[in-house]
Amino acid sequence: MDLRSANFWRAALQEAAMSCNPAIRIMEVCGTHTNAIAKNNLRALLPDNVKLISGPGCPICVSGVKFIEKIRALLRSDVTVAMFGDLLRIPGEHGSLLGEKNLKIVYSPEDALDYAVKNPSRQVVFAAVGFAPTLCAAAALLSACEDAQIKNFSLLTDFKELTPVLHELCSSRQLSGLLLPGHVASVVGRDYFRNLNIPGVVSGFEPENILHSLKLIIEAVAAGNNSLLVNNYPEAVRNGGNLVAIKLIEQYFEKSSSVWRGLGEVANAGWQLKNDYSSFDAEKRFDLSQVSGRENPACRCGEVLTGLIEPPECPLFGKACTPDNPVGACMSSSEGSCAAYFHYHGGAL
């Protein structure tokens, strides 16, 4: 963003926030927003009475160490686990998965299925975390598996459902507004975020789109308009969502309770395979029910994810915990708040 644009947005945000008293707290829910805000130093343009805090929208960060230990158990049972590379460095109870055998790094879910087709004598598990977009991709994989009658492929997942957690955070963190995730909304739609009783704007990821979205939130807070819900990313998001994708998800998956880092177990905040498709469930196929995982008690990633503290308030930040030697998931993932702060420290969070 050039200096002229930066000065324009600084003045526009200042004017919008003039009547906001006390100071307002806006949570950016999405990890991609967190990274874009830090990379482009957008916090430097905010008025003094507007505070932007990071939320639980980094899917790798909110999944617990138990998921990593389940992957490790599969690998040591001579099962091939296909996964995205960003899971590779996430610390489990016994360290990251770097150096483990039988790992297959893929760049798309389809790559995992292709590997299973080409290696019919190997059991292949696709390990995935995420929100609606990844959930939809997993459902499409299962549909392809059924069509091709592939028997050596299954899923190990920790998919998350966002709105129950947002309800909890809105009631407990004194939030004034939400910058809502465009990627998630591209599947579930704007209306998915209704009934949060707090101003919310679905945003894209370009700096000026983010700043415009923040301005809309600030104006709504100033006007006392808690019902504001705006789709500021219309090129990718429909108000009612992608109905084909939603139907595909609901064919294979159902809502379940889920453990979120920093919040514990939250009712209806996850997705699991329906019983009709349990043959594709790696946890059942390989009996992973007894696998445990203990969080590092010194890591405060959970508090960062839920807006209680900022990354530098963790005593490990930048000392024992760095991107080269991450102790917590928030430093491991490129979408994590701690990693964003560390990489773009000039644009302090």
C-alpha cells in the first residue's frame, strides 16, 4: 500500500472511531487475516481507541497435540499418512513429526487419494484439520472413494465448526466486533454468522479490503448497530453460501463436540464422519482411541488464540520459542499469531 492510501485509511478510521468510548476490541478470526494484517503493518493505521486482537481461525493452531500423536501412532504402525506440509512442524507431546517414516507430503487432498490408488497394497490415511473449505474437500474425496471402490484409503480429521466458539468468545472476551473469514464464508455464506449479536464483516484479504471492513465495523460500533452483518467479499462469498458444497459436507459428516486449544471441549464445535461412513474413519480402522497427548504447560498458545494475551506476553516468545524451534502451534504455522508477530515485528500486533 502506498503512502497516500495509508494516510487516507488512517484518517478514515480515525474519523469513524472518534465517538467510540470506551475503546473497542475487534477480533480478526482468520489466520490468513492475521498474517496479512501483520505483513502490511495495518495495526499502525488504527486509532488509539481501536484494538485488534487475533482469534481462533488458524486451524492447525486450534487442534491439540493429541491429533499429532495419533498421526505418529499411525506412522509407527507402518501406515502411510498423507498430509499438508504445515502439519509437519506442529509440536506434539513427543515433538514434531519431522524425521518420522511413512509420511507423504501432498499439495492437495486429491494427491492423497492418487497415492492410495497407485499403492493398493498400502493403507493410506489423509490427515487433515480445518474449517468448511477443507471439510468440503474431504467430503469430495469420500465421494470419489465410493465411486472408485477404493478400500485402502481413510481419513484422520480434526475439523472445526466455528460459530459455537464465536458465541463463547463474544460473551466472554468483551469483543466489540468481528472481522470474519472470507475463506470459510465462501462455503458457508455470510448468513452463517447471523445471531452473534455483534457487528461482523466478512472480508477478503487485500489490505484495503481489510481496512474497509474494519471501518464498517467501527462505524457500526459507534452507531450501536450490533446486528450489522456485511459481506465485503462478494466476489467469493454468497450470502446463502455454496449450497452444493454444504450438501456434500452434510452427506458424509455430522456435527460433534470438539476440543479446541485454549477453550477445551466445546459442544457442536466439530465435525465427525457419520456412522454410515465409519469404514473411512482411520481412528476406528486403526483403533486410535487410547492415544493421548499432553499439552506443554509452559506454552500459552491457547490464551493467544482466544484473545486473552498477545504473543509477546508469553514468556517463551522469541526465546525458547521461535519459528526455527517452535514450542507451540501458534509459532509453527504460517497463519499463527506468534509466527506473524515474529516475522513482521516492525508491524507489531
